[in-house]
Amino acid sequence: MPAAEPPATPSWRVSAPEHRLSARILIADDNSVARTTIHALLDWHSFQVCGEAKDGNEAIEKVIELKPDIILLDINMPGMNGVRAAYEIRRISPATKIVFLTIHDTPAVMVGLRVWSHGFVTKSATGTELIPTLNRLVGTPDKKPPAKPAKSKSRRAAAGK
């Protein structure tokens, strides 16, 4: 039987930039797929993930142990939910910035999240909104592709368009 080939490196790791941003980020979400996906996204954008937690109690323990700069905190977790965990985290580690991850995007929920956190991202928009939110918190400008120059009307007129 031939020797098995080593597993392929995930594509999100192959092209990731070599430097890491200085902010240490803790991911707290009870869904392992969500944690893995967020970890991959952060890794791709050169953020340093210092740990993961499955619920609010573990998130508090990890904040004490790892002293992250930012925690990404799911609101709906078993045991201690994200809102209660945020209260405790603010008490024990006031310098840790809290970004809520939520599936709820009603106006009342959003107002409440603004009061308790440094930001929030709906889970459906994680791919487009999480990195700009984190860049804002760490003071790194968002990387956007350069805008295409607009065609001038005189060039269009000269071309007969």
C-alpha cells in the first residue's frame, strides 16, 4: 500500500501575508464551524488569534489567561451568554475591546450592542464587515482596491460616444 500523501495546505493559508498585526484576538462562539471560519478569515488578514472559547464562562477564563486586545463574542451561547460574559469581561479586563457577533439585527438589539461593545457584526455579514471593524479598532486603514478613473466626457465625445 503506497504511503498517504500529506494533507494539502488550506488555500487560505497559502497566500496569507507573512506579517501579523499586533492585536491579539480571542474568538468566543459555541459553533465550531463559525470559530474555524472566523479564525481562517482573521488568519488570512494577518490578525493574531490568541485563542478560542466555546461559551461565556470559557471566554472569561481565556481573557484572564491570554489577555487579548479584542474578543469576538457570540451573543447566543449555552451557559453564560455573550452579553453576561461581556459584562464580566469589562469588569475584569476593561482594556479588552468587545465585538459582538450576532444573528439578530433588529434595531433594539443593535442599540443594546452599541452600549455594551466596541462594535458588532451580524453573522451573515462576517465576511464583509468583520475585518473593517477590526481595522477600525486597531487603527489600521482598510485595504481597498484603487478606484478606477472615471472616463471624462470630453474623451467620450471625441470617441463619438
